[in-house]
Amino acid sequence: MPWRLLSRRQSLPCPVWLRWLVELDNPFTKTNRAAFIVETLSLSPGMTVLDAGCGPGRLTVPLARGVGSAGHVVALDVQAGMLSRAKAKTEAAGLKNVEFVAASLGDRKLPANRFDRAVLVTVLGEIPDRTAAFAELFGALEPGGLLAVVEVIFDPHFQSRATVTALAVSAGFREHAFIGHRLAYVIHFVKAHAGQPCAAADAARWPAALTSGDQTVNEEQFRQRAQEPGHGDLQFKDYVPNMDTPLHAHAAAAIHSPKV
């Protein structure tokens, strides 16, 4: 279709009249499903979450439910029509903890150090100034806050892991977890507290049995290990193997502390 062809040549957001394309979960990519993405965030009641490039609200509703009535979600999008659709969804769901903002990432419309979590789902390639977008996301998250970036090859604006990581690191983020494979993935970045040693913080977060050696560990073994004494503060988050990397290196993608 014309939008997909043009989108490969320049940054064009999905038109409002084609919102149905991004309103439903993709049945072929688990890492792009709303429930899966929200699960990886380890939301708690009272959190403040940014849904950046919210579109018609596919994630806005489950995010708002995840933080509860004491929490708050800011749904940001450049298109008024998309915001209207997202607002209609939240109203139909009886949710009153969502704020809608008409802006593009990089416009400096977001407050500093406000958000516990932020999500950027198959929208990065639509942003003209991606460097400014990541700078604003970094500033808007509170220290210890987490950014989840989701990309899937079916998106005409698909961004590679290398591209996303380079942009995030240049803004000050450090990679926290990678879930999926090179064609469909969720990648978490954290805004570290000032002076926090990244490598030491990560090493302390994952049990040595899961992060050292070349052992073969399947999904059920991950679940059992996370429930062992001393690992009660860990949560299992779905593991999808990346065949290009040794299995033990994916402990970060399988389990992580709910509070980063």
C-alpha cells in the first residue's frame, strides 16, 4: 500500500485511517503482543508510565490497568486522531488515570524525572529526530526508570538492535535485558542512578548459576531456579532464545528484578 512504500523512504506515522493495522496484536510475533510487553515491565500500583507514540491505544489500556487507580499513564502521540481513538478506548474501559498529550518525542514537552517506565513500541522509525527523542526519554525517566523499545520486522520502519542500542547508549541509557531475536524483540534500557556501577549492579541482580558457565537451561529450569530460596525477589520473564548468542548470556532476558 502507498503508506508502506513511502514509509520506507521517509519517517511517516501510520495514518489514522489505517489505525486498524496497529490496533491488533500481531499473531506471528509474541514479543509485539500488548500483554507480553506489559508483563516484562513488572508494573506496580502507583507507578507513572509513558506510552510514547501510543497510536490508537493498544498498550495504553493494559498499562493503565497495570498501574491501578493510584498510578498514572501519559499517552503521547503526534496525531490527534490516534489520541481520540485511544481516549475512547480508555473511557470505554472505565479508566480515569490516563493523560493524553499531543506532541512528538523530541519536542521537549515531557517533564523531567517523572516516569518509572516508558514504552516505545514500533514507533522509533517514525520519529524524524531520533537522537532528540532518546534524549527526551532519558530526561523524562526518573533515576532507576526503565525504557522498553519494541521492534518487529513487519513494521516498515523497523530498527535493528544495533541502531536502537547505539541511540540509547548515546543518550545515557545502559542495556538491561533483551528478549526475542534480531527480527522481533523487546529491549530494556535503564537510566542508572548517578554513580551506579552498571556491571556490578547487573551481576548482583542475577544468580551466578544462571549467568556463568555454558550449561544448557530450558524454560522450566529457569522457572524452578527463580523460585529457589534466595531468589524470591526475582521474577521470571518469558525467554525466547537468540541462536546467535550463548544461552547463559540470556539470563538477563529471562529473569530480572521487578525494581531496577
